[in-house]
Amino acid sequence: MRYQLAAVLLFIVSSLNVFAGAAEKIRLVPQIGTHQFPFFDQPTSVWNYNGQMPGPLIRTTVGTTLAVEVLNRLEEPTSVHWHGLRIDNAMDGVPGVTQDPILPGDMFVYHLKLIDAGTFWYHPHLNAGEQMERGLKGVLIVEPKENLPWSQDLVWFLDDWRLQEDGTIYPHFNTGHDLMHDGRWGNVATVNGKWKPTYNAIPGERIRLRLINGANARVFLPVLEKLNANVIAVDGKPVTTIFPFNQFYLAPGNRIDLDITIPVDAAEETYILNDSFTRNTFPLATIKVKDEIPTKTPVLNIPTADNYIPATLFDKVYATKVWDLDAIRGGQYGIGWSMNQKLWPDADTGDFEIGQPQKVVFKNSSSRLHPMHIHGAFFRVLEKNDKPVVEPFTRDTVLVGPRESITIGLLPEHEGIWLTHCHIQSHADAGMMTTITVD
């Protein structure tokens, strides 16, 4: 068991601080439930939080300390990971690294000191390939202290499901096909648990649209027809330069926030968000503009990041950690996905000094996709295939394509043992995980 004494002590100190004056407290209950898809007469058996699909939308404010009680009503152990949050390592939700599993009937309290505003989400990190696919996912929005006067703040949680003809979830996980390909792709794509939903708008409205990819493996390439939009945040952090929404690959774990203005002459217009990643483009959701008098468009001074983790920070960095991503024989499924030819839990780990800039190279030696996610940190892409490609934003997840090499710049800022893994759950379950120790 990789449960660390330091993590235990950190948990105790954190608990004392929170109970001394927690600002907010909520409860999440992972449990067996049902969800109604429009294609079937009977509801589908799912696993959910608090009877909701996706789980409850949590909205709070930066600077808040949030106490989340997780009461496990499943028939197996679970946990909750807070994707994208930089929090105390003991609260990261990774059994075997930062905590023990939450056993059936037991409760664990996560104490989250929220230092970053942005778009985040939560999901299990135990038997994740099945627990997430059955529906255990939700969104966490951390608002800045001074909210901007958007007309609407829409959250669209993108997901997909592999459903059988009788409406049940395909019950076999981490199959040989999934493992040797790009994981488990479903046959039904949903937004906020709904199939091709429609959302209403009024001419002149200015909308913040938050797109979150919560799928187990599917990569989305969303395209908004006939409506201009700008990307204002990626993976929860404001961009350093606002740029047009065009050809942004939304891999599992990625989030983007868009700034959209509905034209004043757009009454009764329809705008469709399509996915164009695969050969067959299909609609995800629709914005329907009502036939109403235009509203006054809000004037916003959208904040940008103050060049957080600048590329120049790594000009004189020579220490580089390289992880080679590839399939090997072995592991519990017979097919393993490795980092430097090693499988979790016998992984090739990284040891980084806090405050010391560090380069990391994800070298994909395979012909499959690997969205690589680092817990508890943001990073900046510096190179693709050894050529400089500095993105105007930071990330916590980057899609590494077949035979592609991506170099990132990481500034370790939070002590602890942080998981690093492929966010295609079949690949992670089959061994493509390791840890970074920051001290």
C-alpha cells in the first residue's frame, strides 16, 4: 500500500483547519440508480451521485474551503478525484496513493481549499473504467470573487455511452478490443446526460459556455455552426491570449470555456454544436434563439492569465523526464499500457523539486491516442515532435497522438505524491499510470 505517513498527517491537519470554520459543506452519495434515455421504454440502470446524471453541479467561490462528505452506497469501494484542482495532496482521491478506498457503507470527508477559479470536474479513481462508464461523474465550478455579468453561464458536460439494444450498459469493461484501441467508445453521445438537448437564448445575450469532456475515451472536436466564439479558458485557467474557437481537440479530461455573443438579429435562429472528430459528424446540442426583443449585450472585461508559467521559464532547463508510452505484454489483462516499459503499480516514477522548473516529454511509441493528465498541476506545451509550439494557455491534460512526442514545461508548486496517467480509462486500468513526487 502506497498510503504515505505524510499524507495521513496532512489529512489530520487539514481536518482540524476545516472543522475550525468550514465555509461550505455538501454531501455526495455514490449509489445505484436509473437514467432514462429517449430511445428506450425502460430506464437504464446506472451508478450516480445523489440520484443525478451527471452528479450535482457544485458551484462555489475561490478562497472557499469546501467540505465534501462522500457516503458510499455502492457495493464496492470507491473514491472521488477532483480533476484539475490544486489542493492538499491528501485530498486528491487516489486510493493506494493519497487515501484508503471508501468501503461500502463508509464515509470519507474531502476538505478542499479552493485556490483557483475555473471549470473542474469530479469522478472516481478506483475501478474507474467501470465506475465512470456507469455514470459516476460531475462538475465543479469555482467562481472568481468578482463575477462577470454574463447573460447565461452554461455548463455542457460531454459524455458517451455504450448501450445495448435493450437499453442496458454493455457490461464488459476493459475488453481486448478496447485495450488494443483507443479505449471504450460509446454509441450514444450526451450533453448533461441528454441526447441532443436544446438550450434557449435571447438575441443580444452574451454567454459563457463551459465544455467538459467526461467521456471514458472519446475525443471530441466540437464545431459551433454559424456562430463565432472565442476560447477564454482551458482546463480551468484563463488563457494568456484570447483566441477564436476553431479546431480544438477536447480529449478526455479537457475543458474549455467559450465567450459567445448571440447576434441581435438572430431571432428564431438555430445554432448547433457538432462533433467532427470522427468521419461522421453528429450534433451534440443546440442553441435555439427565441423570437424576442434583443437584450442589451453585456460589456465584459474578460481577464486573461498573467503569462502564468511562461515558456521562457524553461529556456535554461536541461533536466528532462521522458516517459515512453507503449503497449506491452503483461498486467492483469494480458495487454498492458506502459510508461517506460513498466506497468502500474511498478511504475517508473518522477521526483521533482518544488519550485524548480521541469521539462517532461511524453513520447508516444504506439499507434493509439493517449491524453496524459497530471494531478495537482498545470503545465504548458513547449514542443511537438521536437519543434517549438508554445500554446497561449496552460493545461492539466494533453492529447498525445500516434507516434507523436510532446514536451511540456511544469512548475511544481505543491508538495505530495501526484498521479500521472493516460485519461483513456482502459489504458490507465491496464497500467499507464505513474506518480510524481514533489518535495
